[in-house]
Amino acid sequence: MNTAHSTVVSRNPADPSDVVVETTLSGAFATVSAVEEARGAQVGWSDGGAAARAAALGAVADGIEAAAGELAALAVREVGKPVAEARAEVARSVAIWRYYAQAPYDAIGSVHEAAAGAGLLITRRRPHGVAGLITPWNFPYAIPSWKAAPALAAGNSVVLKPAPEATACALRLAGIVQHALPARVFTVVPGGAGEGEAVVSTADVVSFTGSTLAGRTVARAAMARGVPVQAEMGGLNAAVVLPDADMGQAAAHIAGALAGYAGQKCTATSRVIAVGAAYDPLREALVAALRDLRVGDPSDPSTVCGPLIGEAARERVRRARAGLPDVAEASVPDGDSGWYTAPALVEKVPHEHPLLREEVFGPLAALLPADDLEHAVRITKSVPYGLVTSVHTASLDRALHGLDRLDTGMIRVNAPTTGVDFHLPFGGAKDSSIGPREQGRAALEFYTAGRTYTLSPARPPAKTT
């Protein structure tokens, strides 16, 4: 990716010589103009009624489904997503739009009796206006969908500023969405930090997904303006494995969450905590699981781990791994020209090491011993992030004992840290999230403002005889 000289250049991470798209930066002025045009279109979109919004969102779902093969292939090429994951992401995007296509028919408030006298008290949720969305490259369809669909369902218009590395995917998605919606209700502004700042400075509600540093900046700017903001940021997620767990299943889940899509997910597993006697059998199972994991061409359906998004990302992983003893690693095929690195599990990591303090965003995890479950919980809580934790055990009692002590927004039992249920709230604690949750009904609440109406009669009712 390059944003020099007023252009965005997106390259294929499996073959950096392949330029996927080169387009002009929108610029701050054009971005502000796009927000103002979206604000003008929003009133008609909201006033058009539930049926029109529901039909439009359903048409978006149909359009994505019709273009599923093309969209998946574009994600493979532009962001290096393994094709099996790319197809699953497109299918999930279809489901997201269909889920929110029903939302315009939901109740938007309630009616209450007046405390005294005649009249009614009514609560009602109304759209904010223009939703400014800033999205990352790693889920180029699903994250814009789970932000835009609820915003639109609630009656907002949308201006989307995608990550430069996913520009082609965003523009193709926009073509489908815009075909189903009135003009200027959904707009994409290609660009970088300048365009993102312009969105945050003008939109009426802001949703961001990206790095912790950028998320804090976005949240401060939005809060200074007094507009609602949510920021989903980093993760340093742990998988806790107890001695009674199915070691083969736990290792398969962990290996996939460590290396799937080269670990480029905020929900990826980066710490593996083996409790007591679980250490040796889990270590052995993870060696086997990583050895059998397919690394290589993301267009191959058997590939689990493709390239990293860029050279800087690969160097970041290599620096984090330097000097640490390997437990196991997968092999990278010879001759690949892309930004590949071998997924690896390391051990004997010093407590102060950056791998245990900072998000690497690559296929690298540390294997850590814990004396017991209480010790494991303390280890999970020792980092500044709090997105998701997985717990692997055959004992529901032990799982529940640990769940109450964890400080992450999502907890998954006998399941990988990765994976999102789009109809349930998504978000974390500490440095992982700022503001309300995404997805499900929580998203509809975020994209609307509550109002309370007092309806009193113009004059007292006439007395009857």
C-alpha cells in the first residue's frame, strides 16, 4: 500500500508486483463534501419508511450473493485472504445484510401512562444522521457490512473510509450497495489518515475498527465534538487449556486461531496458557497441528495461512520472534515471492517481552505454563487488552469458575478465540474497545438516539354527565 503523491496503490500481498488498484485520494475537502451530501440524502432515506429500507437492505444481500465468487476472488488478491475464508466472509456478509433487513420493522420505542392526568409518555429511537465508518483491511466486506447495515436500517446515511489496502474491495462493495440505495445514502471515500480525520470531524456518529493508537485518536476527536463513537481496537488473546481438555481438539482450535489468515485478526490467539499437567500433552499436540498446517498461495482451497499484508507487517513478526526458542512452526513453500512468514509457537518468553505486551498481528504465539486455573486467570489479565479468551476443558464447573474472573469482552468455551456471531454484541475491555458494542441489537441502539415525548391534551377533557 502507498498513499504518496495523492494516490492510493493497493498491491497483492502474495505477489507484490501485482497492482490491484491505483486511485486518487479523496482529499479532506471532498470527504467533507461527501458527508454533507450524505446528510442531505439522509432525511429522505429515513422518511421513506420501514418497508423501503428493508427492501433496499435485502437487495444489497441479493447483490452480494450474486457476486460472491467475484468478491471472494478479489479479497484473495487484494488482502491475501485464503479463499476458503474469503468465501465464508462473503457468505457472512450476505447474512448480515439479511439480518438487518428485518430491523426497520422492529419496535423503536414504548408507550407509558402519564404520572398524573391525561396524556401519554412515549420513548422513541431516531437516527443520528450521517454515520462515519472507518474500517480495516482484514475483513474488507464483513466489517463494513456489520457497521453499515445497522446504520442504514436505523435510517442513517453512511460515509465509509476503508483502509487503503482494501480499496478495491470497498469500491466493489459500494457498487453493489449503491445500486440498491438512493443516491448519496452510501458513499466510499478512498484515502488514508487525512480522509479519516475529515470523516471524524464531520459525521454525526462514528464507528472505527483498527489499531489502538488510531482508535484512541478517533475516540478523542469524536468525543470532543460530542458525537457518539465506538472504537474496536487490538487484542492479545489467550487460550487457556486445562488438563482434562481434549488436547487434539484444543490444539486444532489454537493452531487455526494462531495461523488462520496469518494471524491477522484482532481475535487471533497470541498466548497459549497450559494449566498444570496440560503443558506437555498440549505442546506435543500443537507441534503436530502446526506441522500439518498448510501455508502458501491464498487461492489454494487447502491454504490456512497466506501472506502478511505487507513487508512492514512481516518485519514486525520477525522482530517479535527473534531470539525466542521455537516449540513448533509450519513450513513456507520455497519460491513464494509474497510477504510470507512461517506460523510459529514459541516458549520461555520473558514476562517483559513485547510479545506478551503488544499486539503483533501475525502468526505467532507464546506457550506459557500456569500452576492452576487461578494462576492462568492472572496471566490472562496481565496485558492491557481484553478482547476474547478461550477456555478448553471437559468440566463445565471449572469453565464457569474461570469465566467469572476473566476480564475480556468475549469468552469462548471449547472453541477458538476467532469466530464472530454477528447477531450478538462484539467488543472488549481495556485497550481493546471504547464505547458501546457492535453487532446485533446493540448496533441498532448505537446508531440511534433515544428521545422521550410527553403528549398532553391541548385542554382538559370535557366532563360527561
